[in-house]
Amino acid sequence: MRTILNSRLIFVSGKGGVGKTTIASKLALLQAEAQHNTLIVELNSLGNVAKLFDLPSCPNTIQVINKTLHTINLTPAACFEEYVLRQIKFKFLFKTFFDNRLVKHFVSAIPGLNELLMLGKVIDLLKAYDHIIVDAQASGHGLSSLQVPYVVKRVVKFGPLHHQAQKIITALEDHNTTSVALVTLLEEMPVNETLESFATLTKTSSLHFAGVFINQALKNVPEILEAKKNLSQALKPYWQIYEFARMRFTGQQEQLQSLQKTFAASQLTSVAYLPNGAHNKTDLADLELF
Amino acid sequence: MNHNATQLQIVCGTGGVGKTTLAAALALKHALLGKKSVVITIDPAKRLADALGIKKLSDAPQKIFTNTNNGGATYAFMLEPKSTFDRLIHKYAPSPAVAEKILQNSIYQNLSSMISGSQEYMAMEMIFEIWDSGEFEVIVVDTPPLQNAIDFLLAPQKMVDLLRDSLLQHLLKPSLAQGAAQGILKMFDKIIGFEFLKNVAELVVSFQDLLSGFEARAAQIREVFKSKKCDFILVASPQVTAFEDVQNFAKTLNEMDYNLSAILVNRFFAGKVLSTAQITQDKTALAQIFKSSEAEFLVQNFQEHLPLIKQSDSFKTKIQKTLPKLKLNTILFEATDVHDLAMLVRIAKTL
């Protein structure tokens, strides 16, 4: 946990529905509380971070959560405009050649360009912030947006895109700056996917892997011997829900063991289960890491 | 045509709600009723294989369940987007040379990693191919995890639009090499790199010969999806935040003329909400049966689960109120993961 907070740029990835946004926001809150200027970045999402902090959805605009914590939801079209302006320097030229509709079309037609532009922008933003946490997109293949620069570098042998990809890879692979963290639940499918993502990550790149956040982890549910014969109808619900929690806890422990086979204890951080879920800033503050 | 009788069920929902598991359970339900069903997934993380307790799914539908009583059976199929696409190229290319040109293009070879939506597009193709074969009575489709469940349906059109992209085609036109257009070209070169753009444009142009085949196919798929033979099933978790998604999804499907027939509320936590007074009273009673620390824990644990019960109830009520025509099915929250066929069959029986 401590080591991951040292990274200036953290990509939070994982299977859909495991709580990437929650964990990314929690990490950012921790950084911001330590008085570091922190930014949470979403990559062309539905604006989930803004929602969590009760802000309106404003794509591609820096939104202020508090003095040390900002958020932005990057869009490919805006990143494209910025990228082009840097190359050609004249805004009027951009306006002349790329009206909005055209830009949108153009960006979506060049394979991999979306991801390259957004990742490039994230790296530029490092100049303005102490820490950046990226809530990486949910997809079937969790690490895909991080893999795009590698694919582009392989496919495009020279030219501006090749340079851009190389620039991004250099920043991503700088272990003093960048880390990747995975989020999982202690259930079979997310755990399997975490192990797969980790294997892909180590095989295809030299990104620094910071560790796994185990969301919705149940704290100890002790074994209680059943006293069935004395349980009245009114008290049965307590026992039923206990049995449910106990079974879930034992199941979680099994999954934890399979994570422990691959990861060192220092790479695993648990996030306590909140039955109501984390829907706002107060919930986030209540989230306990252990 | 025999395949006209094939029923199609598309299982949608955001990531992590249990689509894969429930799609498999739905397919099994049809087998329990004596039908021959197949469940298709394009999930690259091999999650269906997990849920079915088998390690690897092959390239062709694989039998995973036989109902000896009535001849029903379920097959599972995991889609491999690249090989599906390759097969299509061969099928629609006007000549083997054109097919070869596309297959050798370096961008094409990395298509699935470089173009989002290409996997969804391939899924649609595969569904249609299996539907067209008429081999199954019911096809259940597990859609890929997307932020927006509806994106899956838009993917084929997006792919066709992309291939139609006129801007890229113009890049290859000789007329562009002269006059004012030269400035534009220079700028493209500076921004993207002309060699790469040419490569992209070449791919797009090679695709033009195949486009009419693709478009005809996309239209056929749309027709099947909108027909009475196809219905959509939405999977959701009973969370406050999910309600809005459900409403939007139902609205969009309706606008697009697709048939949303049911919602499966997964991880439904059934139970009774007790008053604080009642709980205090019960605590005393529990303390007489269990050690005091144990009684304390039982009560605390119960209270911690109350929000789940409340959320489940209010979610169900809200859906029933706002979408009264929708068939609603609740699937109870299981303490253990669904990881084998027996558990899936048990769930199937409740659907």
C-alpha cells in the first residue's frame, strides 16, 4: 500500500464491476489528504468519478473536488485537437481543416489513435500534478488500453505515431513514476481474470506492477456452533444470515489463498466490505483498507 | 426454412452483474425443457469456461449438457474474433488476392487490439452464422461487458461506417496530391505519418469490395434481432445506481424497436427487515442460546445485511412500478461462486 502511493502515476485496472472507480477515487483521496496535488483521470467514460463526488458530468474539463483533488474525464476528440495544435501551432489552421464532426470521424477511423492520444495527455498532465490516478476503462480484456502503445509501436515502424507510442511507453515503463494496480473481488471469476491480467502484464510489458486491491473483503466471520434445537422461528433469520456470511467468508478465504500463491502479502491490500456500497465522498472516507 | 424456428435470446448488462453465468443457465433451462440450445460468449477472459467448470472451449460448439429424459442438450461456444473475421474475409472477398492483401495488412492483423468494437462486430456475425445454420432451437448470447449495454447493438453499424470512411479513401486519390490539397496532406503527414495513413487507407479500400457483403449481412442481422424470434434479457444487480441504467436500457431498446422481454435481478437478497426494537429484544433471546460475544456478532452481522435486503426490495418494487410489462425474475444471492454445471442447472430450474 505504501509503495503504491509513492507512484506518481497509477493505472487502476480490473474486470468490470469490481469497483475500479471506487478504488481509484479512494487512492486519490488518500493522496490529496496528504496535501499532494492529485488528479483522477477517467478515459472517455460515463463520468462515474464526477458522479461519485456529486459533480455534473463535464467531459474534458478539469473539475475541482477540493483544493488538492481534481478530476477530468478525457475525450479523444479534445485530446486530438490539443495534439494537432502542438504540431501545427496555429489554431485557425486547425479550425479550417478539422471542424468538429470531421475530427470525431477522423479520430475514430485511425486504429489505436484514441488510446494513444488519451495516454499522451495523461503523461502531459504529470507536469501539473504530484499524483495522477487513472481509472482505466472496463473491458473484457482489462489491460487493453495500456497495450495499445505497444501494438502501435509494432505496427507503425516510423513517423509521428511511432514516436508518440515510444514516448508513452518510456513514461509507462519508468518504475519511479508509473505503476499498475489491479482491483478484484474475492470471487472465482474476478480472481482468475486478475491472475490472467497479471500474467499478460508481466509477459508483454515491463510496467511496474504495484499490487492487487481486494474490494469488498469480509473481515473475520468467526465459526459459531449451531444451537439449532433452541432456535425459535423469530431467531432463525439471524442464523440464516450468519450462515450466509460464514459461507461467503470461507469462500473468500479460498480465493485469497489462490491470490497469495501468486502475490506477496505486501502486494495485496484489502478493502473492507460496505453493505450499502460506496456512492459518495462520505462512503469513500469510510472505506477501510487493511 | 427450418432455421426460421430458431429462437434467439440476447443477454445484456453492464460488467460484473453475472451475465455469463445467467446466459449459461438460460441455455440450460431450454435443455431441461427438451430443446437443443447453445450459449455463445465472446468473452476473452474465458469466463464461460469458468462457469461451466471446463478449462477450454473449442472453436466449434461443444456439448456441455445432455438431458437424457427428453433429448434436450446444451452446447457452449466461445468466439475467437480473429478467426471469425478471417473466415469472413475469405467468404466475401471478390478474389483470393484481395483476401490475401487484407489478411497480410499489419493493421488488420492487430485489428482487435486497435479497433474497439471489432469484437462485438464479430460476435454479431457468429450469432448470425449459427442462427443461419438452423442447427439449434435456441441460441443464447452472452454479450461482452460494456459500459453501455446498448453499444453491442451499435457495433456492426459503427464498423461499416468506419470502413466506409470517405476521408480515408480520399487520401489515396491522386487528385489530392496537387494544389491546395497538398497542404492538407502535409499536415496529415506531420500529425499521423503518411506511411501509416496510407496503410490504413489501403485496408479501408480493400474492404470496399467486401462492404456490400458486410452491409447486407448487417441488415440481415438487424432484421433477425428485431423479429419476434429474438428477445433481449437484461441482467442487473439490485443496486440504487443500477436502476437508472435499467431504465435507460429499456427506453433505448424500445426506441430502436427491439424486444426487451425480461429482467433478471441477480444477487437478490431476500429477507425480512426487522425494527430496532425487535432486534434489541432478539439480542437478549440470542444471548441465552449463544455466548454473549456470539450473540453480539449474530446481531451485528444481521444489521450489516439489512441494507442488502432493503436495496433488493426497493429495486424490485421500482422496476415493477416503472416497467410493469417486463417479466421480472430474481436470482438469490449465493454465498458460494457458481463454478460447476450442477450449480448452473440448479439456477436454471429457478428461471
